[in-house]
Amino acid sequence: MKEFIQTILIKYKVLIFGAVGIAIVVCIVMSIASCDNASYADKYAGVFGDNEPFESEKIQMPSQCVSAVLNPAEFTALCDNLTDLAVAHDMICMFGSDVTADDVRYLVRKTSSDEALMSLVQDIGSITQLSEESRLKLAKLAVTDVAAVGFAEGAADAYPASNGEPYTASLSAGEVPLLFQWDSRWGYTEYSGTMFGLSGCCPTCLSMVYMGLTSDTSMSPYDMACIAYENDYVTPKDGTLTIFLSEVAPQLGLYCEEFPSDESALVSFLEIGKPVIINVGPGDFTDGGHFIVAYGITDDGRVRINDPYSSLRSSQTWEASVLAQQSIGMFAFSCA
């Protein structure tokens, strides 16, 4: 009798666990079937499973359900459709725990309807030579500025480059050329712990100013970066020390005059033909610190700039007051 009861219990356990297992499978299948997007079902089947939740200060990814409803509420706008949700998960995996909700939303918005751009972002996310922070910055550059797409596409194969290439174009007298730090001739070289294309704004600005004042194209952004390295003006991960501008200028035959961030002074220098390198803080140009070149005034009093990181901002003219408000330092240049 005892053996008979044990046999019955074992059979019931098998049936119970089997029923529970079937119920779980049915729930998952129904959840997937309810999705309008089959690719989402393929992507998420088992992805979250038993994984630990992804958490940071601004992002929390769930771990229990294939439907993967995002929490907290700041992701609600992102989750209008399941494709965006899948892309968001990819972004977080590629760029690490420091990526913010705003970063994810921005990348999703820019890539969700552009397969080629999404593929490029995925390629950037796999460049192991770059830190997660640098990969994110490069991805945002690529989706923001179409002129930088070619540079971003070549990064996986070309970075880090051992040397930069010269600037070979000719210049008109007084022409301040628009040079980009992410130009493939020098942008893949190493600078300040990452690629020059992401951190070389200051040397690029000085190169533009030097060429504009002297018409000598021998000092490319890469050459300026070498001077910065040789004289210890390069920080481990924060770009270039500002004193690079005033201390290196005499070596180049230039005179550098630092002046308070004042719109009237800025306009006055530009009106007499002196280009101005502006160190800008958070605002229209950067979330941290950045250098741009102001080189002229329009007929209606707006300022022409060359932004070494953005073809879009370089194509616009700017109110002098806006530049002054966002500036943390201004440097006027002339030939010594």
C-alpha cells in the first residue's frame, strides 16, 4: 500500500509540474502572439528570462516578462511601439550603464526608421578599442551630423591610427578654413584617452586660426595635437588645457589676447579681422566643454563661426550675446 501511494504521488507531481510548465509556455506564447511585431518576439524571447534587472540612476529594465514593460515612467514616451523598446534595449547593452534615458530616446528617434543608421550605431557599439562613453559620443555624432557618417563608418577599421595626414588644400588670403576634428586625415589618431575626432577641438581650432592668419597650411590639427602632447597640455580624458592657446601662440608667430566673455569686445575683435577662439560651456554647443572659432560678422551683426565638431552649427550664424553668455573664455589672435 505504501509503495502504491508513493507511485500515485509521483505521478501527480509529474502531472502538476507538467501542467505548470505548459501554463508558463502558453503565457509566454500568448504574450508573444499579442505583439504586432514578430521581430520583437524573436529578440525578447528569453532575453530577460532570469537576468538581473538593468538599473542605473535613470534607467530600470525589467527581468521577468517577455512583454518587458519599461519602468520608471520616464520611458513611457519611448515605448509607443515594441520596435522602439527593442532598440532601446540594444542601446543600453551597447553603451553601458552610464547611458541616460535622454540618450536612449535620442538614438531611438534617430535610428528607428533608418536601418542603415541603426546598423552603423550597432557597429559603433562593438568597437572595443573605445570606452562605452566614447562609443556613445561617436554614435550621437553619427546620427546628428550626416557629414560625420563617413568618419564613423571607418572608425572600427581605422582607429587608432599611428599618424595623421597633412592638410593639402590651398587657401585664399585671410580665409579661415573650416576643419573638423573628425576629419579622417587626423580624427582616428589617439588623443586624450580616446580618438582625436571626439576630443581634439582645441588643437583643431588653433590650426584653423593659424592657417587663416598666415595662409600656411603646414600646421594641421594633427600637428597642433603633437605640440600639445610634447608640451604636456593634454589631459588624460578631458581634452586640452586652455593655456595651450596662449602659451603655444608665440611659438607659431601669433599673438594671443585673452579677454572677458563680452559680446561688444567679441564683435570689436572680429570687425578688425582678428579671429577669436571661444571656450564654451554647457549650452548650444556642448554638455561639458568645447572650443569653436568665431571669424567674421554678417551685415546684420551676427557672428560667423567654425565649429570643429559640427557642420550644422558651422552653417549657422549666431548672436554675439549667445556666444558671450555660453563662453567661459575668449582668445583673440593676430600675427605677432
